[in-house]
Amino acid sequence: PNPSYTQVYIDWHAELFNFFITDLAGKIVKSGSGHSKIEVDLSQIRTGQYVLEVSNAKDRITRKLTIY
């Protein structure tokens, strides 16, 4: 898991990508898009376990995310 307090950084090899943060029940709590590198504000999300998915037309990664 990737621990975080108020932000997470996404550094993606593609020019354009989408991201989704979901709770363990699958509900999307935050989503957006970016170019290469972005900083995502997590300050409005409750502490707990989440899943971060980053994807573009060709690739997709999924990582566990713990917010403190």
C-alpha cells in the first residue's frame, strides 16, 4: 500500500491519463485526468483503504492506497 496524508503524486508515462480512487466497496470517491505528472488533493477523503487506478487507451495500473 502507498500511505498518504493529504496528497498523492501520479507520474505516468503517457501524455494523457485518467485516474479513479475508489473505496473498497467500489464507489468512486475521486476521479480526474492529467498529463504526465499531477498532484491529487486527498484532504477531503476520509482516512482508510482505497484503490487507485490510472489508465489510458493502452495501459492500466491499480494500486492500494492508504489515507491517514
